[in-house]
Amino acid sequence: MKLAVTGKGGVGKTTIAGTLARLLGRDGIRILAVDADPNYNLWTSVGIDAAAAQTIKPLLEIEELVRERTDTPLVELMGSFFRLNPRVDDLASKYAVEGPDNVSLLVAGTVNMGGQGCMCPSAALLKSLINHLALEGDEAFIMDMDAGIENLGRGTTRGMDLLLVVVEPGMRSLETLDRIKGLAEDIGLSRVVAVANRVMDEEDRSVVSKYLASREIPLIGVVPYDNELRRADMSSQAPLDYCPDSSAVRAIHDLKTSILDYLRDLLPSAESGS
Ligand SMILES: Nc1ncnc2c1ncn2[C@@H]1O[C@H](COP(=O)(O)OP(=O)(O)O)[C@@H](O)[C@H]1O
Ligand SMILES: [Mg+2]
């Protein structure tokens, strides 16, 4: 299962992605959490301690690695030339930092942009990582992305099973959804779902759900506004460690169940279960 979390800046992507990762990890799934936000801070919501976080070296900022992996030779196949995808299968075991609950974290770091339709090596390596990272049946990949998937160029999320868009009640956040959905369609990613975050009341919920219904995007979770999450952030703790019984964490738990339900047809273990 490969899952990407996206949405406007500040909507709660990192909070939700990190908490989801650990909740899935507790189900016995090995989770590779990938932080693709240039201001990487997913480690905080996963609950990796600051000392371990200090040792993180964002993958795309290791120049030698990027050069070595993306400088792949052209190969000839049936009269045409192709560039091989950079090798990525060993990156997680070499560079991921271990966190709690079966979660390990790989920090991608900043993609050096080269303008429109960026073919820069770091973007190529990130795409390859997403598209060609092989997962076993009991593994999952969760990526926390900054606002625009378009920032990374087309094809970045092609290898994803599900794009989870975090929205909050408000037009600025909801309108990013249209762009994201358009892009997802362009790359043939059909599973786009939304979670509403920071929902205060029934009216908030209804605004979001009407908007989503008009765009035919399923709303698969609702996370209430919860001060405990802010306090967790202020005390530099993961929500799951600071306020495991808070209403927001409980809602993320329900979100996890909905995601597994939604992806049931993809998950081999679902059939062999009860
Ligand atoms: N449901 C919520 N209720 C209250 N505060 C929240 C909620 N979700 C997120 N926050 C707070 O909002 C801030 C931004 O969240 P974050 O997950 O970093 O957003 P993003 O990754 O989308 O930029 C953090 O301080 C976080 O604790
Ligand atoms: Mg974030």
C-alpha cells in the first residue's frame, strides 16, 4: 500500500500522516514514512526524538548519492534508447531512521528545481523512489508532501495507491483540491479521497462535505479541532504520545479504518483475515 498525504500548507498533513503511520504500524504493518516536505518535520509527529532527528541527512541533499543514482547509462532495447530508472531498493535500509511502532522514516529533503517540467536529478530520484520502491505484502509507504504535488512535476505520485488530501473548512483550502484532483487525473491516479481537519461543528462539516460531493471526492474522515494537538506540537511530542485519547487522535484512528476499508481490494491480507 502506497499512500500520499497532500493539501495546502498548515492544514494538518504532518500531524495526520505521522499519526496514521504509527497506527498502521501498530497493526503489524511495517511502515516506511517518507517526508517529501522541504521543511521536513514529519519526525516530530512520528515521535522520533530530537537527538535521532539530528542525525537525519535528507536523501536528496546527499549530492554524491543523487549524482551516482541518476547518472544512469542509456540502454538500447529493440532499437530504442532508454534511461534506466535509478536504483532505489536499498535506500530505505541505508538511510531510514527507526521510529516507534514499526515506523521508519526516510527524509527526502528538497528537490532542486530546474523550472518547468523539471528533469533535475533530485526530482528524478524522488520519483523513482516513489514509483519503484518495492514493498512486501506487509509493508506500506506513507508520504507527507508539501502543498503542491505539481511542484515535483508530473509523475511524482504515479506509483501511489491513494492520494489523501487534507482539507479544512475554508475556501482557500478547498480550492487547492480542484488543482490536486486535476493533476491526479492527468497521471491516472483514480483514488483521491479527502479528510476534513480542524472541524469545529456541524456547519463546518457540512460545508466541506457539500464541496467534496460536488467534486465527487469521497470524504473518508473528519478530525475535529482539538487543542491537545497544538499542545502536543508545543511540547515537541507526537500526538500519539502526548494525547493518545484525545478526540483528534481517536478520529485519526477511525480514518485509518476507513482507509483500509477503501483499499480493501488492494490488500492481500484482507481476504486471508476473518
Ligand atoms: N485538528 C486540529 N486541531 C487543532 N490543531 C491542529 C489540528 N490539526 C493540526 N493542528 C495544528 O496545526 C499546526 C499545523 O499542522 P501540521 O500538521 O504541521 O500541518 P501541515 O503539515 O499541513 O503544514 C500544528 O501546530 C498542529 O498541531
Ligand atoms: Mg507539514
